[in-house]
Amino acid sequence: MGNNNYQETGSILTTLLFIFIAILIILVIIYITLLIKRRNQNPKIQEIKASNPKGKKEIESNETKQQNIFNFMEFEKVEDNMIIQKENFKYIMVVECQGVNYDLMSGVEKTAVEEGFLQFLNTLRHPIQLYVQTRTIDLGSSINAYKERVFQIEADLNMKKQQYNEMMQSRRYTNQDKQKMLYEITKQTNLYEYGKDIIADTEKMSLNKNILSKKYYIVIPYYPSDLGSNEFDQYEVRNIAFSELYTRSQAIIRTLGACGVNGKILNTRELIELLYMAYNRDQAEDFGIDKAISAQYDKLYSTSEDIFDKKIEELDKMIEEKAVKKVVEKVERVRSRKEQEAIEKENKMDELINEMAKIIVEENKDYIGTEVAEDVLKDLEGKENTKKEVKVDAKEEKGTKKSTRTRKKAN
């Protein structure tokens, strides 16, 4: 029994060994056939081997074909308020529509809107597409406009403060003029503070990315193939497409007016912005079309002005500012000098009158008479001496008053 079992086990193992060898042979045959097919399908390897009989290894470079990014887009260019697809296959014009608050309308108003929309659909004789684009509200342009306005208000405020200081130092202005200027300064200061608060609130609001707006568009296409067989050149086809699209757009805007919906045709800049938002939805929130254009994305390199030209320009500005300031100072100095001369002349009015009277008497002695002229001159000199004495007495009285005050303080 033991020998029989041993013989059966040996026969089973032998059978399994033959099966394994057969499978291995089949796999080897399959591998060889696949290798031969691969060599036959790649003639470049045979050419390399034929050109390199010594068996040297050569590296085959993988050639990558570079394609233009515009090949992946559905349009070729944007011009004349139209989107032009590849090879002038289709021309597109877009009408932007402003929505209406349908839910807040009364029943009669809703019926009128529905009837107007039905009229719009019935007048269509060409295909259109409705497109809705959701955008994050960009408050950057508003903030920049506010800052420019506040900067101008601040400059006006500083100028008025300078004028008020000059008015306070000068005696040529009345109290009413000074109060009026002070009122203007107060009003301008309040406006400046209000502008700064608006900028701060708007900047905080711009940090909220959940402020969204929806824009509604009607896309109107035109196919040059509708012209059939013709001998028009590309320029003529483009003019025909523009005329046809403009006519269709104006008809749509008029029919939408019956629904209370206002519309306008997008210009080239607005079409570029529309496409930019569609192709760059994620980046458009941080890097909008205005920033992209101002960054000169289409320039390979940027050049700057010569540093010495900039320096000369800054020096010219500085010279002009200092010259204006110097002129203002000189004018104020001359005015104050003339004002001082007028005050001195007013204080010496009596002395000047007496001197002028003496000169007149001396010149007219022959007509007045010598004795009379001498008596008049003595009289004038006597009056002048009495006035001097009065002035001296007044100075002495002031001196005595000051001395008595000092004594009182000392006591």
C-alpha cells in the first residue's frame, strides 16, 4: 500500500511539472513574438542600429510639440465690439441686460413683463444664448477714487490753513474775513475726516469675499456661411457681420424694453473683461483685468527712465516750489515795509505839515512880505517846540509811572 501511494504521488508531481514547463514555454513564445512585433513597428531603432554597426548607444530625444495657447481657446481675437472665432468661423456680439425685481412687482406688472418677454421670443429670427456670470464685487477702483478725492481735499485744506495764518499775521483783513476763512477751514476739515472714515469702512467691506453680483448677457452669433458662395474678402465679411449683429442687438434691446429690462452692447474692453472673468474665475478676484493691463502683461520687458532725467525733473520741481515760496515772502515783506512807512508818516503828520508850511512860506516871501513871513516862521517853530515839550513830558510821565510800579512790586 505504501509503494502504491508513493507511485501515485510521484506521477502527480511529474504531471504538474510537465504542465508548468509547458506554460513557461508558452509564455516565452508570447514574449518573443511581442518583442519582434515591437521592433517591426519602430523602424527608427532599426535605422539607428544600421547606422551604428559597432553597437554604440545613442540617446533618442523625445520631441515635444509646442502649441500656442490660443489653440485651446474658442476665440481668435476681440475687435470692433465682436468676438471673432477661429478662421472667422463665427462672429459674436454680446448684450448686457439689467435685471428687474420680478418678485416685488404687482400682478399687473408681472403680466406686463411676461407679455413683453413673449413678444421678445416671438420676434427672434436667429439663435441666441443666455449667459449668467457671477462676480465678486471689486471695490478697489472705488477705494482708489476715494483716496484721490481725499488727497485733493487735504491739499485744499492745507492751502486754506496757510492763507488763514497769513491773514492772522497781516492787518489788511477784517475780523469778518478771518471768521469766514475759519468757517471754510472747519467745513473742509469735517469733509476730510468724513472721507477718511469712508475709505476705512470701504476697505473693511472689501475684505469680505461673499459680496457677489450677477450679470446677465445675451450672446448673439453670426455665421459667414449664411452668405453662401460669394466672392467677398475677409474685410467685407467682417463689415457685413458687424452690421448684421448690430441690427440684431438693437432689435433685442428694443424688444426687451417692453419688459422693463435695459440693455447695452458691450464694447471691446468689456468683452475682454467678460472673457477674462470666464477663463480666470479663481484668479480674477485677486488679479483683475485692470491690474493685468496696468502690469503690462503683454510686454516682454519694461524699461525705466534715465535716473538723471528723473533727478533733473525733481530738481526743477524743487526750484519752482522754492521760487514761489521766496516770491511770497518778498511780497509780504514789501507789504509790511510799506505798511510801516505809512504808519510812521501818519504819526509824523504834524511835523511834516509844519515842514511843508515853512517851505511854502520861504518860497512866497516876496508875496507875503519879509516881516510877515518871519513872524509866521517863528510861530511855526514855536508850535513845533511846544509839541516836542509835550511829547517829552509824556515820556517822563510814563517813566515815573513805570518807576512807581517797580517800587510797589519791590515793597
